[in-house]
Amino acid sequence: MTGSDVSRPAWMERVADQLALDTPEYFRTFAPPVGWHRRSAVLMLFAPGAPGVPGARGEQVLLTERAPHLRSHPGQVSFPGGRMDPEDETIVRTALREAQEEVGVAPGDVDVVLTMPELFLTPSQNSVAPVLAWCPVPSPARVIDPNEVARAAWVPVADLVDPARRFTVTHPLGYRGPGFEAEGLFVWGFTAMLLSSLLDIAGLALPWDEGREVPLPDRLASPGLRS
């Protein structure tokens, strides 16, 4: 699907313009080592509110909750995504393939806007490429692979920018970072940092109380989950 015939939100073009001008501090700070070959991708898929999609109001983003038995980040909220396979021609192909395998998003229904600068996740030793995309006609969120995903949900952007739903997450090991609570999901770590950065770049973020601290829930507080 090409972008020429799709009505993307204006803020997506702002993100593309801003990233073309400068790399934000978050992406510079966590840039992967030069020549790093262990690569992954996540699909940051947004869509309009649509009839038949539970909770739809305004624009939405697709988030998943990882299965609780996974060795890496069990129970954590994330974007659809995963490791780049040898068969993947591009990192965008990785993001689209993983989204289809995990939550049934057909690649042909996705309008890819841009690939954001890659980020290095120290705990998993992965370079992660966030792929920003638009789905003009979303389907209800569903789980295709329960071995990977416990839940999928379309989360209203209005909830993510609501100051009452934002806070600073504190981890027992000393981590501090942005957090969100929406659609019954506790969003923290890499996903929350990426969302927070995107909302800032897009000009969508509202002032929120960064001094409001919320401890990470015990079920997520494993040292291996530090992001």
C-alpha cells in the first residue's frame, strides 16, 4: 500500500519532517553500536477509530501484552515485533511479518510511513527498528500466536496523552522512566519510552506530572525486565 492514496494524520508527516531534520536525544543516546548485526523490528501501527473496534474513539495504536511464560520480558506491554529472519529482505518486512504472525495484521492493509532510528536494548542485546505505520481500515485486535502474545488491544491516543494516565515508573533496581495506564495495560520500559518520544516529536503530548511516581507492579519487577 502506498501513502499517496491514504489519509494519514498530519502529525505523522510532522514526525517524518522532524526526523529528517534532526535525530532526537533519546535515539542518539541509545543508538546501537556501529555494525551491530543482531536486529529486530517493532510495528508502531496507528489507525482511525472505526465501528466494530471495541473502545474506538479517535486515533488508536495497536499494543500487545507478551505471554507470561516467555523468557524475555514476560507479561510486558510491547508493539508487535521480533527478530529479523534471514529470509526478511528488509527490516520493514520483519515488522510486517511479525505483526501478521502475532496479531493477524495483513501487510497489504498497512501504509508504512517511515523507519525511525534504531535503538539498542541492553538487556536483550538487540538493535530495534521502530517502523511507524498507518492502518486506514483496522480490524479488531486479536491474538494469532498465544505462545507469544497474551492480549492485543487498540489503545486510544487520547488515553495516552491524558495527563491523568501518565506517570514516572520506578523499578526496584533504580530504573526511572515514563509510564502509561490505558485499556487495562501497564506500559513501561522501552515501549513507554518510544511512545513518549513519538508523542513529543509529533506535537501531541500534553504537560503531565513527571513527579508522580508509580512503582512497577511485582509481576513485572524481575531484574531481567529492566529496560
